[in-house]
Amino acid sequence: MRFILFIILVILLTSIGEQFLPWWMIAVVPFGISLFMNMKGGTSFLAGFIGIASFWFVAVLMKDIPNDHILSGRMAVLFHLSDYGLLIFVVALLGGIVGGLSAWSGALLRK
Amino acid sequence: MRSSLGILLLALTGLLVYKLDQPMGSLPALGRLVDPINGCWTSAEDADKNFTETISIPSLSHNAQVWFDARMVPHIHAASDHDIYYLEGYIHAYFRLWQMDMETRAAAGKVSEVIGIKGFEFDRKQRRKGMIYAAEQSLKAMEADPRTKVMMDAYTEGINAYISQLKFRDFPLEYKLMGFKPEPWTNIKSALLLKYMADDLTGATDDIPLSYLREVLSPEIFQLLYPESITGSKTIIPHGTIFEKPSLGKPTAPANTIFPHFTKKDFKETREDGIGSNNWAISGSRTKSGATILCDDPHLGLNLPSLWYEIQMQSPGMNVYGVSLPGAPGVIIGFNDSLAWGFTNNYRDVKDFYLVKKVEGNNKKYWFDGQQRDFTQRLEHIIIKGEKEFVDTVNYTLHGPVMYDERYAAEGGLGKPLAMCWMAHRSTNELLAVYQMNRAKDYNSFVDGILNFQCPAQNMIYADKAGNIAAWGQGQFVNKWKDQGKYIMDGSDKAALWGDLIPMRENPHVLNPPRGYVFSANECITDSTYPYWYNQSFVEFRAWRIDQVLDTLPKATIQDMFALQNDNYSVLAANMLPLMLRLLPDSLGDREKGYANQLRNWNYRLSAGKTEGSIFQVWWFYLYNKTWSDLSSVPSLLYPTPERTMQLLQQADSGKVKLKELENLPQLMSVSLRQAADSLEKARKKGLEWYKVKNTTVSHLSRLPAFGFSDLKIGGWGNTVNAAKGNHGPSWRMVVQLGKEIEAYGVYPGGQSGNPGSKYYANFLNQWVAGRYNKLLFLPFSDKQNTTEIKYTWTINK
């Protein structure tokens, strides 16, 4: 239950935070939440990872689908990736790693 | 233990975040870039985006409307000069901001500031040419005239109104990729953009290479290979046109010592291919509809975002449609409710070089007319991203900036101090011409307008609803003595100075010539009866073809015009190939015979999907190079023009010309065919279709292949009317029939949006490749429009 709550909080606060502050809110928010929420390091990582990865994944899709993949297709070529699907996967993965690591370090630093 | 692990992990995470927030080498800051909320994804424009909105702009004098049609061409209706140019600026910035920024940076030599050291050589050249100086000079004239002052100020205001509301999130994609941000617009930037065009169109000059050739060739051979005009030229102003009596006398040429000598060792090599364009107008007596028709297709570098942006602008006294240059106000090429006009480049030489005689032992002075004069020094600060600033001191003489010297060698490696005298450095106001052309009602008011168009000189073709057609070789020219400026001149001699300016009304022109059509395709401008002397190398192939087609069209239609603009017929091939085949010796290899046989029944069209064009062009390439490769050590890029080469080969064949290089024609033909066959065998892997061999590419200004298009299936080459070359070609094809209702068509290789994430980014490209056109929606002058062709509306409240 706490795990789910963690994820929901990450998504909610990051999406608000990113309206006003740069992309690195995806590190600040999971770190902050795990400072206050009693959860083991590994579980925190997973929750932070899932929270940010799913947030970024959905946020990209919300742009990419109405765009008919025009931009993602060109950006995929730019990064020498085989197709836009892979690009979106990599983006979500990158966000997830940053979110997960931040949550983990927050959990470890919690007193 | 736990917390020290935590600190370590936190440090690692922090480092990762920090790294992702910084550019790495040529890579952008990845974290910032891929962020779905603020990064590149904001450029993923909804394919069904509804652009309709209400915008509040308090600095407008009245309310205004902008209607967008299905192709996203804006049709602006505004109540004053200020408002119309304000909105043009706003719209240019809305759709093309990064491009405007980069192009003005390129003009000014400020590219290294955003791309780092790889832009340095380019920037330095721009500074040495005096590009900023040139823009400053013109800005004075533009701001001195109340009409162009309003035009520029309002345009700048509009751009800045758009920029000022942007956050990082809203920046065009390229800013995020390159890691810089838009800066406020200023009037000088628009002036720079116009100078960028002037440089593109009048920047090339043969003075330095010709000075070299003069040293290495005998005068007879020189005349033979590099004649001032080519026989058989279909001049822009038709033969038989009577020129007015010149108001200026013929200046006497000074003694030949005015041209300093150089030694062969002073040079290495260089010469770039020219640029070309076509335009023509047909009188109603030769069209099916009875109305005049005007066509234009200026050939320029093919880039995305496109150089051009289509627009219609209505304000009191003006209803104009055409293409604008994002970064400058007004419509450059187009039509209004009375008339239409189109440009091609006029190659008359307006850029000359002077050898500067420095005062020995004094870096600050030079000799002129027996006296010492001070250089005016201009410090050019080149900011380089990631490096120390570079300061270049450029000396200005009374001729102009010393572009080259021992610290910055000229083409061919000539490390002598050469000052450049260039019309683009003068205080000219081309915007005023744009202002007046856009509003012209008839031939006379049009001419009044273009008389302000000084540099870059253009061949302007004109047609109106009243049935007139005209051609002007328009620009500001100098009354030169024969050969003045053809070679590098002695800068210390007063006799070498540019003399009087030729009154603009005496520029070569013709109104309603008896043959019923006018055209230009960068060919020679006049025959020898024109009273003033001028030079430059002109090209002829396209002009020959256009004349051939127009001459045989007694009742021209719009369809005929489409066909001619997309015509791939090669006059070069038609004239050369029969000779090339006939002269081939019998002793050919099977492979060579095979290629030659494929050409025997060819229609001389460089069609995209056919192989004959490839075989001919590759063969011609080797023949041309083989012909001149032994020519008394002339560097490869200084060879005589293809037109002249063709004529000389024909004359050598008929025995009219004796030239060592052309003695053994059969051998020339067979050796070059063998070389061509070798090269074609290698090209076979990719495919021998002409479009694959030539690879016409439209690339993004950043040169990122992901945002460009290559191997476009388009025919033609520089020697055909459809001059689609590697990265250069018809940048805007326009056909306007000036009947009671104007019927106009156009297409350019791009799209209205500069955003690579928009469906409007390159949506005209396939049409352009296929030679198809868009019908242009020309709305009547009104603040209310009633047509289903309007898709979105901006209601603009003050």
C-alpha cells in the first residue's frame, strides 16, 4: 500500500514540480519523499523507478501520439536508434534510473 | 554505515543528474533535452492542432486578423504600416525563430558563439568581408527613410513581442539541441539578413583567379578561353533594343600598369560554381487566356527550414502575396492585385579588389595617390563557445576593408594585402524598393520602386494586368573603364578608383519587346550596343532552352509554364553528345561501347529515374576535366566555362580553332569515356538512375541528417531549366497569370513551419520533387473573409 502511495506521490509531485522547475525535479521529488516515507532501500529504488519511468513514459506518449510520431521518428534517427518506440523506451528508462537512484539514496539517508 | 552508503549513492546520483544537465562534447544536455515536460517533446506539435486563437497585442494601433489556409500560409489584414510589419515579425518568429537567428548569426560571423570552434573560419571570413560594417551602412539609409524606419521598427517589435513571452519550454527544438537561447531582435539583424543575401548573390568574383590567369596565359589564349561574352548569348535585353544615349561619358582606361603583376608562386587554386535562376514573362498576345503570365524560380541553397516563407499582407494601399525572407520585412518575390515580379541574379561585377601598398615600417598607413593615409581600424571580436575570444584587426582603406593580408590569405593562397571595394558596403536601402514594389499599381510606380534596389543587382522581370511585360537589369553600377575591376588593381593609383555611379534609369531594360516575351536565366545582360562596359561570367544553357521553348509557344498556358520550370532538357547534351559519339574511335572496349550505345537514342532529358543522364553527365565531367587538365597549369577550378568548352570543342572539330589541348579529339573522347565507365561501375552498387547519382539533398541548416532529406527523386542539373543540383536548386517556383482574377501557383522545397516536429515542416517537398504546384489563395482586400479555404483565424485585439 505504501509502495503504491509512494509511486502516486512521485508522479503527482513531479508533474507539478516540472511545471515550474527544470527536469531535475525527477531526482528531487523521489529523494524528498523517501526521506519521509519508511521504506527499504531496494523497495524505494523500485518505487522511484516505476514512478518516474511511468510518468515520463505517459507524458511522452501524450505528446507523441497526437504528433503522429513525427518528432520521435526524427529524434530516433538523430540518436541512431532503430525506431521511435526504442527512443521512448530509452527516455523512460533514463528517467526511471534517475528517479530510482534518488529515492534509494533518500531511503538510505533517512534517520 | 547505512548513511555513508547513502551519501555515496547521493553523490553518485547528483553526479549523474549534473552530467545529464550539461552538454557533453557535441551532444546536448540529455536530461534537459529528453524531458517530456520542458524538453524536445514540446516540439511534438499535435498533428490536428487548432491554430485558431484570440491574441491580445496592446501595441497595435487597431485590431487585426490573420487567416491561415490549409497549408498554413498566413493572410494578414492590418490597419496600418506599423501593424502589418509588426504582425509579419510576430508570425516569422512564431514559425521560424531559430532559422532567423542562425541566418543573421551567419551573416554577422557570430556562429562560433553557439557552435564553438568549428564555426571559427567561417566567422572570420564574414568579419573580414566587412559584413557587419555593410549592415551598419545600410541600416543608416533604412532608418533615415520614414517608410522603412516604420517597417523595420515595427517588424523588430513584433519579433520581440513573441520572443519575450518564451520560456525554455517554448524554445524551438534546435535551441535545446544546441544549448543556447534566443536573444532580442534588433534592426541591424534585419539589415544583416539582407546583406547575407547580397553576399550570397554578389559575393563571388573572379578578380583574383583572373589575375592569376593573366599571368600564365598568353593574351590570345586568354581571350579565346575567357571571352567577356559568349557568342550566341540570348541576352536578357533582346538584341535590337535601342538603349538611351548614356548621360556619362566613356571613362578612359589608364595604362596597363594599373594591374599589378603576381608570380605563379603567389597562387594555388580556387573557383566556385555560380548560382542560377530563371524567370520570364509572356505578353497576352502569346498566351491562351490573353492575360500576361509571369514565372520565377530563383535557384538558391536548398535548406530546411526553407529560406522562403509564403505570406499575404493587406494594409491600406497594399494587397500583396509572395515569399518573404524570415528575418526581413515585406514580400521579396510575388504579386499584388495589379502586377507581379520575379528576380534572378544579375552577375554584373560589383566587387573589386585593390592591392594595398603599405607604408614600410608603419602598420597604420598606406599609400594613395602619392600620399600616406591612415587605415581605419576595426576590431572584430569573435566569441567562441568554450574557447578564448579572438580579436581580429581589420584595416579599412578608402576602397574598403583589407580583406586579405599576410595573416589571412586570399583564394589561391595569395598572401598580399587586398582591399575589397564592394557595392554591398555602400549605404543602400533595398527595403524601400520592397516597400514600393509591394504597393506598386502600374509599371511606372514599380520602376520608381526598383530604382532603390541597388545591391544585390537583380534581373527583374515584370508583368501586369494592363498587359505589360518588362525586364530590368537592376542594381547600382559604376561607370567603369574597360577592364576596370576585372583583375586586381593597384590600390595606390587614383586612376583605379571607382568612378561615377551610372544613373539607375539608364540600367538596361525593355518594355513590351516585339517578340512578346522576356526572360532571364543569369545569362549575359545586353549585346554590345549597350553603352557602358561591364564584366562577369554569365551562364547560357538555361537561357538557350527557355528561349527555344517560349519561341515555339504561340498560345502559352499555365500548364506549359509548369512544364518549362520542370524541364530537364539539356542543351549541353543536345549540342555535345552527337559530336562526342561521332568522334569515338572504333577501338573501344565492350563496356565503353555498351555505355555509348545506350546514349544513341536518348532524348537529352536528365530524367530522374533514367540512366542516360547519369552516363552523359559523368562522361561530360571527365571530358571537361580531361580537356583542360593539361592547360598550362591552370588549376582545376579555373577552367573555362562549360559553355565555352562546348563551343571550343565544336570549333576544334570543324577546324576553326587550333588549340594544343584540343588536337586529338577522338582520344579525348575515348579516354574520358573509359574514365566515365570506371566511375559508373563503382556507382552501380547504389544504382545508376540519375537522381541517385546526383543526390539532390535538402538539408537542415544545422546539417543534422535526421532533419534533412536526401536522394530526392528529381531530375535536372545546372545545365537544365530545372536546375536541381546537389544542395542547390529552384528554391521557389511561381507562376502567376494576371487576368481579371489573378491565378497563381507556387511551391518551395519545405514547409511553412520551421519545427522538425511539425507536420508543416517539409510538407511541400514531395510536390516540389514531382513538379506539382499549390494553388495560391489570394484573398480580396477586406477585413472580413468568406471562404471555406480559411482553416484557422487569429483574432488580434489591441
